[in-house]
Amino acid sequence: MKSVLKAVCALASLAAALNAGEPEIKPDDFRNVYGIAWRGTADENLDFARQMGYTHVFYQWGMERNPKAKGFKFFIESPEYAVYPRVIDTTKKYSPEQIKWWETNCSLLSLDKPFPWNIAPGWRSGKGFTATLDLQQKRVIREITDKIIERVKKIEEQTPGFKFAGFAWDVPQPAGDFWDGTKDDWFANGRQVTLAHWTGKDSGIRHPDTVHDYPTYSQGHMEFYRHLFERARAELNKDAKFIVEPGGPYEQWVKFFESPPYSEMKPEERKKYEADLVAVEAATTDFVTDKRLFAKGTVKPSQMCSTTPNAFEEPVSREIAGLAAANGAWTAFFGMPEGNGHTPGFRSISQMPARLKLVKAIPVWENILNVPLEKRKWDGKTYESPTARISSGAYSGLQPETDKLFFVFLSADGKAKIPEGYEAGPIYLADGLFREIRPLFDNPKSSYQRTLQDGRTMKIENSEIMPTASYIINNGYIMHLRKKAK
């Protein structure tokens, strides 16, 4: 245990040094982002984002027509996907014009095979597959960027006050998101591959009517990012930010910038290709514990984030959140609330257990509260600070700018912590979107103090809240705190 504590303390000290000079973080920081956009409805996702204090969201279809979007800033995930016919249905017949468009705008694996088997396949769906843009062509990059910029402008026009913040990418690695089928079923997603799987090199087969301006797909892919970044900052928002979500932070993103040609560039030139936040899809602590990430100063902990949908088990999600909070890193949702075949298959944020919703929020709140890193303690099992606690028995965190304590009991002996400088106030039961739905009153005339003194649900001792009834375990609660008199 001593060796674990020693390693944790060393990691925290390193994080403090690496994050030195970080400006004060405010609630409208772009990293305060709620990213579920592939599940649920725009209405409930906006409601949840506002209740939890998120200032940024991932765009979901329909948000631009929803008044609740006003005041939020939005990211568009994989923006190119919405501006070209991405899915090819192998059971349908297409016109010669449609076929010619795919063959001259998307990556090819052969000139000899008939359509659509000559198109390099991406993710499979039913009897269809996705076609990936041929980013080795400057023409394709320019045309797709034009369409993305136009789409962003139309979204902003429909809801004044709903402002563009940037772009995000799932699977951002330069070699692209190409897939092979399984041994028995070509239409099943077998494994992720590169173009070299079909062509023998990092390049698609050039169509006779096109020009490959870049010798490799990887180079073209990165030039697409650079071109879109520059256009977005010049035409949409000079402070636009860019988020990537690789499966593994070093191998699938950071290492590319520590190798030629990017390692040979001047910092200001290399920055044109880099992301502002590197989120990690895998259920791992590598986003802060992999020493390779920070060895050359390519990124620092405050630029790292865990967005994994696969951390369903309580010890795993607790460790990820505890390490993120202790190191000044971030946690967030990205795309969906459930993992691929790992979690129970949540179809919306309202179905997710309260503990998972809260444990994703606490590191974000700690950063926005600017809690000094030296006051954030993680011992390998429990995270503790003046404003939050993440333990095996209970999670509790102070929400910035609201004087509200969000908490969840995980066991009968769990203890939620009242933040320093506050005293207990009324407690409310929360619904699936973590909104207050009713106070914990015995009857309309009784006070919350009597409820607590009777010990029928909870009790408070030494600035800790403890459950006295088993039925409140795993429910979300909110205490409206009172600031102590100075």
C-alpha cells in the first residue's frame, strides 16, 4: 500500500508541475462539455446539460430548433459525416452519377472490382457500409470543408444564442477508420484496419479521373484537419477548439506529433494540426498514468480527458474519476452513454445510474472551482478535497456557482461530505436527469431538520451525510447548502 501511495503522490506532484501556469478555469471553458448526441433526444440532453452546469454540448439533430439550446455552445462530432452520402446500401441500385461520385470522392481499394466492392469499407451497418472520403485529394478537402462551414452557419442562424464552439472526432488517428468483416460475415464489423490491408500501403487506389495530391492517406487526413481548423477559426469562431477521442491516447494520437514530419515542425506550425483536448475512449487510466504522454511536453494533464463509455463497474469508474480530479484532467461523455456490448445498453442519459452521471461531473466541477491540486487527494481508493469526495460508499460534489451538493450513496455505511465553508440545507430527491423533484419531507408541514433528526432516511454528523434507510442507496440527491457565517 505504501508503494501505491508513493506512486500516487509522485503522479500528483508531476501533474502540478506540468499544469503550472494554467489560467483560472471558468464555467464557460470548452472542456465543460456534455457530449451525448447519438442517443436520447435533443430536449432531454439539453435539460440534463443545463441541470449539471455544462456550458457546451455536442450538437444533436433538432437542437437548432429547440429554445432550450439558447445559451449553449456546440461542438459537431465528425462534421464531414453529415455533408456527403456516407452509407452505401449493397441491396440498392444507384444511378451512374451516384456511383461516379463515390468512386471519385471516396477511397478505393481496387480499379478492377465492380461497385460497390471497389470502395474501401468503413463501419458496417445491416447490408450497408460507410464510404470514407478520399482525403488524398485537395479538391475533396476543399469541397467538404465548404459544406461543413455552410452547415455550421445554418445551425447558428436558426437559434440565436446557440454558438459554434468547435469540432470533435471519434477515431481520429491519421490512418483512418476502415474496417474488415468477420471470417463468416463480411457485413459484420470484424476489426479495424488501414488501407494497407487492401492495397498494401497507406493509400487508396487513385481513380483515373482524380489526382492524389498527398502520397498517403494519413498525410491527407491530417491536412484535412489543418484546413478545416484554419477555415473554422477564420470564418466561424476565432477561438474554436478541437477535440479528439482516440482509443488509446499515446499510440493513436500523441505519438504522431513526436515523429516526422510533425516533430520537425516549429511549435506554431505543429499546433495547426494538434487537438485542444485529447479524450480517451478506452476504460483505462492511461490518460494520466502513461508517462510517455508528458515526457516531451506534447500535452499536459489539463489537456487530457476520459470519455470512456465502458467504465460501468464502480471501482473502475471511481479510479478514473479520482485520478482525473487529482491531476487536473477532465471527464466527459462522448456520443453515447453506453459501451459497445459492455454496459446494460442505456438508450438515454435518464437510464444511466446516478452514480455514473455524478462521477463524470465531479472532476469537471473540481476544475471549474479551481481547487488547488495540492488539496486534491487520491490514495488509490478514495478521492478527497475541500469540495468533493469519491469513495466506495458515496460520491458527493459541490456544483460551481449554485451552492448545491450533489450526492449518491452506494452502500449503507457511505458518507457524503458537506463542503468546507457550508452547512446543511434542504435535501431533494433527484430524477433521471438529476433534477430536484421533491424535498425529503415527512409531510408538508414538517421541516427537513425533523426528517433528519428522526433518522428515517438520512442523518448528519460532523459535516457528513449518512443513510439510515436502504431504499435510498443508488438514488441521486441534491442538498441546497447554506454558507457558514464568517
